[in-house]
Amino acid sequence: MQETVIQQARVPQPRTSELKKRLWKNKWLYVMLLPGVFYFIIFKYIPMLGLAIAFQDYKPFKGIGGSDWVGLKHFERLFTEPDFLNILTNTLLLFGMNLLFFFPVPIILALMLNEVRLSFFKRTFQTLVYLPHFMSWVIIVSISFVMLTSDGGIVNELLAYFGFEKVNFLLSPEWFRPTYIIQVIWREAGWGTIIYLAAIASVDPGLYEAARMDGAGRLRQVWHITLPAIRSVIIILLILKIGDVLELGFEHVYLLLNSMNRDVAEIIDTYVYTAGLRQGQFSYSTAIGFFKSFIGLVLVMAANRLAKKMGEEGVY
Amino acid sequence: MKKKSFSILMGMVLTFSLLLAACSGGNKGGSNNPSTAPSNDTGAKTEETAKPAEAEKPTEITIMLPLNIAETPPNTIKNELEKLTNTKLTYQFFPADTYEEKLNASFATGSLPQVTYLKNQATFVQMKEAIREGQFWEIGPYLSEFPNLGKLKEEILNNTKVDGKLYSVYIGRPLARQGIIYRKDWADKLDIAAPANVDELFAMMEKFTTGDPDGNGKPDTIGLADRNDLIYGAFKTASAWFGTPNGWGERDGQLVPDFTTPEYTATMDYIKKIRDAKAMNVDFAATSKTDQVNMFTSGKAGVYIGSMQDVDSLVKDLVKNVPTAVVDTHSMIAGPQGQLASWSIPGYNNVALFPKSAIKDEGELKKILAFFDKLMTPEVSNVMYWGIEGTHYTVVDGKAKASSDKELTEREVKGYKDSVIGEPETNGMYEGFHELPARIHAEQLIVENEKIAVADPTAALDSPTYTEKGTGLQDLIKDATYKYIYGSIDKAGFDKAVEDWKKRGGAQIIEEYNAAYKK
């Protein structure tokens, strides 16, 4: 809705009178729109002016007005930082794994839930898989710590009991990514099913009936009716997910990060925190954040274009 | 759905939301300021008209400081202080956890009050740039006018100087609180004496692990409980025993960082040996302080290396789980060559600064310093540190014994306690009266430790490169140290990390510190 207004305002005005008439006619709609518009201007657009400090040597006591402008200095530093490539790779790898292993899980789960006929069981199960979403990462990581530690954690005790080597899950670089992905799936998969279930619910039952008449089994029905019906929802969610590329959950990764797995676990978010807040390099960390948002924007635009080529609607 | 396209923009903005949050917080602080100031004004005026005979009207002082408890303390102590010092005080308490944020925001908006406490040495280092820019009053030249402030220890004042000038007053802390806290009952049972050197300490940890000290027939105990902290955990304290310099040390007339010395490597080998023998929690690189403390208080671990003053809180929880437990403190652990050493902090844990934006002229500054001068008298500092006699503490043998109602004292006094300037020797306040034998022992050891204390020679020195990227570079070394202890890199790999450190700016830091040291 907001966008329509902006677009309309941007239209070169050969027919001003008509536009005015239309505006006047729907004036109450626009009045109702105002709070939303102000919300975005005040809380989303004005703060964006803060980006200016990425091009300054920002000093808190001098303010944005008084700090020296340094052009692309901070970006240069970022691109020449020895760790930069490593951090970028880690971020993209983690994102790729997220897409590959996490993204399909809610879809599969939703399809499975949809096939459950026993309403009581379905509801209970649904509630149970939603629950982890409401737990904070601190709690999830602490629970995993207690379970995975080699100082008497249950997983390692079991491994030892069955005669296997103990595995140092918490501190070995190889185990960081699997741990991360499993925790993400455990917490978010159930929550992610909500939208899919809603989309599935809107499928015309007549279609299933017709398919059954033609002798289609359960799997056939899923493949030929349910999946195509939620295809556009899947694609929209995929594009949005790609937009969040680099939102891998700062809190989560930061909690898992330690000296032993830093080589694989340091991502852009944690790096921004270390450089910006712990070391007070406001300009530098703003520049990194800016770069990160830029990657996100490019990826979303690419994904959107791809979706349109495939004949889907896209998000804009 | 169209709204969703904004999510990208939101994403961009998210990155700055933290900064913003800081700004809005600052505004709040800023608006607090003027609103309290006028009310003070009127208060003072009415007093003036009411009592025209009064010679001097109370000085109005606003103080900003970190708060280490959850609730803002009531006015009990503040009122007492106002009476004693003829002032009208406004205390602005902010939670210590987010204090840096408040500090930066208030600073950015020019709303720091007349007296601004920092949080610790790290925030002080970050403020140095602003201090050089002339944002704060230099108080060095005035100190001699105030007899009590003049008592502050010269060597600690030197540590807080910026370019040789003094801008702050300090909150004193014992120099060397490091040592070990261990299970005396376990040691007695296994017939082990207090360890005199590092090898005996290792033997003790090993026996605690294998000797079934809790007598339940299961191998469920470990020697040392450590955490993911190389400084306040076990590592730095152990490194001092091996003769590693404190942060930086002089070798062949040059200042070098501790991790380039062979003693540092020896310490890494020592911890590696303990870990390989499974005489400590092998996951210590991922263990938080809470988990570490739990290991000790649940009766799983027998040795804790760190600040010996932690013994009170450790014992409090340990006896709940293991009523028969006996704990003692110990230091004076000799290194391989029989030498004794203990690393020490620069004698302060926080400072108070005087912003020029709030203090307009010399006259006002002198009035505020006069207030601090009064704070340094025994009557006033006792009120701030111990509270009100009879309510919060009683005097036993010339020492202050905290009242048994610990909660009341914590609520009413703790907030002020952490801002007392100086230490008992300089401000004359009572020493603490302790009942726990291990704590009494710890206090004696802290005095003994001071004789063998190793100071950080760079405490008063300055390196611009260090201020800029020192903390980030230190992470390289920290990671390499853990990797060495865990055996994922060898000495060559560690040396490579040190080379890397030098290449990325470490060499410059060495140069800058040495240049400053020679001066």
C-alpha cells in the first residue's frame, strides 16, 4: 500500500487535476495510511541517514556533523582485511547450508502434517513442534552445551558406553556447522510450517476427490495437487529467505563461537559486533553492515528476477 | 505482500538499530538532566530564603555511575552524605551491563554530568582520545590544594595519567588478589599438603581426579575448574608463577609482549599437561563462569584459580551441596626455578572524570573537588562503603563487620560502595572483618602477594595502534593459545600466529610502547 502512494507521487503529472480528484475521493483511505507512512519514514528512512558515518571517521563527541569525511577508507580496509575472505565464505556457506538443509524441512513437515487424519494427534503434534520457536537461543545453546560437553554430557557418555570415541562437539571446527543447522531446524522448522499449512488448507478438496476417482494414491495426490498449489508460496518465501541471507542469527552464532572454531564460525554479524561494539570502531562496523545489506539486496533482486522468469509473481 | 519488499530495507536498518538505541537512550538521559537540575535549583533557593543565616549554600553535584545491582538504591546513604558534606547530590545510576552504551550516548549528546564515573580500565582506554581532545578538566594542578585528595597513591595516579597529566580520581583495589581456592577436606583425606610449587599443584589436581576424594567410589571428580578466560581464569595467574611478564615485560632492554616469552610457552605446556591428564574440565575453552563456579560448588571440582576474594560466594553455595566441605585459599606457588610471582592490576578498577561540558569554570570544579576531598575522610567514606553504623555494620576490633541482613545492605549501600575513591590506607575507612577462615587467609595472602607483585609496565604508557586495534589483534593470540593447549597447533603454528600478530600491527604496537617507555 505504501508503495502505491510513493509511486503515484512520483508519476510525472500531466493530468494533475485527475490525480487530485482521485486523492480527494479516497482521502480517508490516505488519512488512514498516514500512521504507516510516518512509521516507515521515522523509524526506517531517517535512521538510514546514519549510514553517513560509514564514510566518516566518526567520533561520538564530534557527532555526524563534525566528524571528518574519509570517503571509502573503511571499505578499503574491509576488503584488504586478511580475515575478510574467510568471514565472507563462512557467511555464505552457512547461508547455503541453511537454504539446502533447513528450507525444505518445514515444507516436508507441513505435507506430512496435512496427511495426518487424526485431528487430536495433528493438533498436539503441531503445538509440540511450534514450541521450540519461543525458546531463546541462550537456552537452546545452553541445553546443547550440557548435552554435548565432553565433561559428562549425555551424548558423549552414550558414545563412550557403546564403545565409540568421545567427540568434541563444542570445540572442533568440523562440528560447528552441523550443530548450527540442527539447532536451527529444531527451533524453527515447526514454526515455518504455519504458512504452508495455511496455503494447503486453501486447496479445493474437489481436486483431491477427482484425483482419487482417477485412482491416484496418497503420494500422487501430494505430488500433483498439494505441491503445485503451494508452489507460489514456496517461491515467495524462498525469495524472502534469500533477502535475509546474512541474517543468520547473530545471537545464535555468537553463543556457539569460541576460540577453537573461530575459523569456521566467525560471520559478518559477529565480526561487526567485535569490531563495532567491543572495539568502538563505529564507522568501520557501519561500513561492514552496509556491505552486508548490499549483498542481500543484490541476491533478492536476482532471485526475484529468476522467479519472474519461471512465471511466478515474485515479491515486487 | 508488497510490504515485504521493505524487509530488505529493514534489514539494512537493523544494523544501525543498536546505534540508534544508544542515541534514544542518550536523549532520555539528556532530558533527565535538565528536568532534575531546575528542581534542585528551586530546592536550593527555598532553602536559602528559609535560612538566610546559613553561611554556605550546599553545592549541587550530579553524578553518573554504573550500578551493579538490579534496583536503584533508596536515598538513605545519599541523605547522610549530603548532611556530612553540605551538598545537594543527584545520583544517576545506570545498570553496569549497558553502561558503556549510556556513557557513549550521553557523551555524544553532550549531556555528561559534572562527575562521570567510567566502568573499568577498558572504557578508560577508549575515553583517552576524548581526554586528549580536551573534553575533560585536568585536575592534577589542583590536587595539592586538597589535603585528603593529596593522599591518593602516587604510583596509582601515575597509572591513570594521560600523556603525563592527571584527569581523574581512582577507585582503589588490592593489587594482587590472585591465588587458588581449593578443597581442604579433599587434600586432607588424600594426605596432600598445600602445594608449594607448580609441580605439587599438578600432582594435587591429578590426585583430586583419580583418588576419589569424595569417597563415593566413582571417578566423578576433577582437579581444576577453569573457564573461557585467559586473564581472570587460571591461565594468567599460572603464567605469573612461571615468570611470564604481566602483559608486557622488559627483555634485553626492550619491552616485549608476554606471549613472545618462553615462560608463556611453558605455561601453555603446563595447562596442556593438566588437560591431557583430564585433571580439569576438558571443555574449558567453551565453559562460562557460571558453569565453572557450578563445577566447584557442586563438589565436582577441587581447585579454582583466580581472585581469592571469590571464596565467600563459592563457599556459600558449596556448603549447601556438600555440608562437610572445607575450603582454603593459597598463593605463593613457586615456579620451576623456585621463584615467586603474582600478577597485579594497576591498583584501580575505575576512575571518575570531570567533563568540561558540565563544569563551566574553575570555581565550580574546585567546589566539586572539595566534595571529593570530604569523601576521602574516614567518616564519609565509611558511610559510602559500609553504610550506617548499627544498621548496616558494627565495629569489631576496629574493623567493620557487615550486618547479617545482607539484603538490606546490598540494596541500600552497594550502589555507593563501588564508587568510593581511594582505598582504606588513603581514605581511612574501616577494613573488613571476616569470619570465614579461608577469607581471612585470603586477605593475608593478598598483602603477601603485593611483595611479589608483577606490574604491567604499559599500564601508564600509550600506543595509538593498540587503542585502535589492540583488542582485535589480541584475539589472534587468544585463539592460538587455546589451539596450542588443545593440541590442534604446535609451537611452530603458535609462532606463526605471533608473526601474524606482528604483521597486522603488533610490530607497530611494540615500537610505540618502546618509544613511550624510553621517555
